[in-house]
Amino acid sequence: MADETDVTAQGLGRRRVLGLAAATFVSSQSWIGTASAAQSGALRGDRPTGKVREECGVDVPAENSLPGDRDWRITRAGAAGAIQGFAERVSVRSGEVVALRVSTTAAAYTVSAYRMGWYGGARARLVWSSGILPGVLQPQALLDAGTRMARADWRRTAEVDTSGWPEGCYLLRLDAEDGRGQRFVPLTVRSSSAAGRTVVVNSVATWQAYNRWGGADLYKGTTGKKGSRSLAVSFDRPYAGGHGAGQYFVYEAPLVALAERMGLPLAYTTGVDVAREPRFLGGAVAMLSLGHDEYWSPEQRRHVTSARDEGMNLAVLGANCCYRRVRFEPSAVGADRIVVCYKDDYAKDPGFQRGCPPTNDFRRMPAPDPESSLLGVIYDGYPVDAPFVVSQPDHWLLERTGARLGDSFPHLVGVEYDRVNPAHPTPRPIEILAHSPVVCKGRPSYADMAYCSLPGGAGVFATGTMRWVEALEATGPGGGKANHGLDARAGEFTRTVTANLLRAFAQGPTGHARPARDNLADQYGKGAPTAGA
């Protein structure tokens, strides 16, 4: 998402949517972990349970057969400063130590590590818990003068040993001992290999772009206007939204639960790690870009493109994907802790002046590279709220949905949307499966769900709407505030299509086995280029 005054080449206006503890710790021999006083006074856990296969990754069915813990949710959030924290790394490999920096008004607190998944509907399993840790009230946010970047200059309060933790998405829950506050700290325990697996990519750069902790993000700053926005954002601070979980709950958690329930071979990583590790995606059967995955570095895009061209299926389960071009820089805490994105002011970016790529939209000058060449679809606008209209009901992705030509699902298109645009580079053949009329700020257009097949064998799928992952949770009558008014019918439709997609993509390259039947001219008229043009 972007600023209200941020105008694309197509003239589209868009706006923002959206101390190492020096105490003796209580030790325990229970399966949920122990805490002991290391020589450094750091918190370390040991002996958590979980099915881990070093070479093949987490055994998803076996892991999800373990008892879940339904009390993982936050029920006593408390005041904003009651307790909050961040991890010094966005991801670790199982067995590595991650340090936390926590601030709390309480005299003591605890940490509980929950692996997110299905677990019989509980959605999380307690993998590790700490003993009681002394609380520290840390300083207020600092705002860097040059970039208006908010950060927390806090000291380290704990270290957590992740030995034995299965790969996956984790939420570390911080509980103030006085009961006055709870917050999450997200952490990815990333996979060592993606070979033969479907890769879930946590969109942490985008979470950070929208993080207003400290008063500023990449959209607005302390004045509440664009002119005071940050030109860079830091992982060295808690997340203000989602009780500390950032955008995970709305845009990622429902998909993680569904994929783990299906028992698929999964690998986990973050966009930062995809950028850092050129060959990580080698051999992966598919990569999943989740509900809101807007901010990519050129390295991430290059590595994803290379894997796609080698036959890795690619699914975009949202909209506005790969729209902003960013650069990762180190902070005092560690590598790749700062996300730089100057947007319209890219010429003022010292990195650009040194010869780095511009940190503006991928499609824009001086280095235009529209995201449609990778994804098949291109971001087209904000805001909309429109029905999702089926145009290709006989497609294999819509099997068992019962959908017919022209069927519509109210509110499923929003709040941002993508379309297939023949004016931009697009892989061919491409097949439009849903062609939904929208009106965005008075301008008529379409949101497109599309599937294309590539010469290297990959299939590429895009939903065309940001609400897709959120819709997976829709079970009610609809029309209210929950899930933007999405109803159980939309929920069943999106769950069935997503299951069809994940099942097929997990079997290997779908481009040859299930080639797209190009129908761009049917939807956009005879003026649309033919396949291969």
C-alpha cells in the first residue's frame, strides 16, 4: 500500500491502508523447556519436543498430531508500554540462540514460544517457556534526524536457545508477571533447505514498512502527514500492530494453518533471507507469497525469478506484491536490520548516489521493471470493495467449488487489487479465471485472478485481491464488520481453491502438466496481444 499522493505512471492515487538478566532463573525439567542461569546471565531453554528431520525438514503431519495449546492468544494486552519487545534477528535456524530486548513496567516477566500451525484447531503449540525474568523499563523511541527512522536503543534482556524447535512461524509471548500486559514477538525458525517443499515466506519487510511504533513508518510520521514519513524503517523496535505480531494474523496465519492442516511438505523463511541466500529456493516445488508482500529488494526478486524460471511454481495469495523496491542495511544490532525506501525522493538516497538501485517502485524510472513480468498481474489501485466474479468455472483450480459462470462473492475484492494489463510485460499464456469489475476513485477497471504457465515448467497463480488469505477464516453470515463482511460461502470457496492450488503445486511444476489456456483477448478484447507476442 502507499501514500494518498503517491501517483503511479498510470495516474493512480493510493494511500496507506492500512540487561542480560543477572538473576538465578527457575529451572524445570518439563517438556516445555527449562531456564537456567548461564555464565552470562542469559536465558536459555532446553529439551523442547518436536519432530525435526535435519535433512528433510519438519514432519508437518507428525508435528501437527502433537497436542496444541489453545491459551496462546493474548487476553490481557494492557497499556501500550506495559510490556513490549523485539528479537535481534527476524529468523534463526533451529539450534541457534536469539537475543531479545524487552521493556516492561512490571518487576518481572516470562517468555513463551508458540509454534503456529493447525494442531487440531488449536492453531499453536507451546514449544518452550522461560522461568521468571527481571523486568527492565527501557528508554523511549529514538527518531533519527536524517531518515526519521524510529528505533529502540534498548539493551539485551534475554537469550533464547532454539535447540530442538521445529521449523516454522513462531510467536514469542511476553507476559508481565503482574498480569497487566502481554505482547508478541514474531520469529521465523527458517529451513535449511527448500528442496522438494512448498516455501512459506514471511513478509517481514512489509510488516516493518507499516509499523508505526515510535511514531513513524514509511507512510506517515509524527505530523501524521507524508512529509514526515520515514525514509527507512528499523527492525530494532517492537511492532505496534497485532499485539506485537505485525501483519502476521490477517495476512499470513490463516494460510499457515490451512497448509499445515493439509500436511504438505513445507519450508519456512523470510523475504530478508530469500534476498540473502541466492540458492535457498533451488529445488523448491513452490513458493507462497502471502496476503501483503509489497516490499522486495532487487536481490529477492532476482532469486525468486531464477527459481521460477527453473520450474518452481509461484503463488501470490494477495495483491500489491513486489511493488516497492528496497535495500537492506545493517544497524548496530546486526545485518539487514534496516529497510530503506525513499520512494519519490529516491534521488536523495545516499545509497542511490553511491550507485545502488533506486529505492522506489519497481515499475518506475530510472530503472523500470514492472512486477507483472514476474507475477503475471500488476497492482492497479486502492481502495475498492467489490464482488469477486468467476469467469472460468471449469478450470482445475475451481474444482469442487460448485462455482458457475458469473457467480460472485461480495466483498472478496479489496482493499487493494491486481489485474492483468496487456500494456505491461506479462508471461504468456495467461488464463484469467475471475474477472471482477471494480471502480477505483471513479475509474472503472477489473481485478483478475490469473494462472499462467512458463517454458521452464512453472505455474504462476495470483488471486488479484488482498483479502484472499483473510477470507480463508470467513465462516459467518457476512455483511458485518468481521472479515470485511465476507461470509461463509466466500470462506468455503477460497479454502477449496487454495487447497486445489497447494495440492497441485506440491506435486511439482504445473506449467507442463496443466498448461494455461490463454484467454486474454476474451477478457480484454481483440486489442490485447496474442499469446507469445
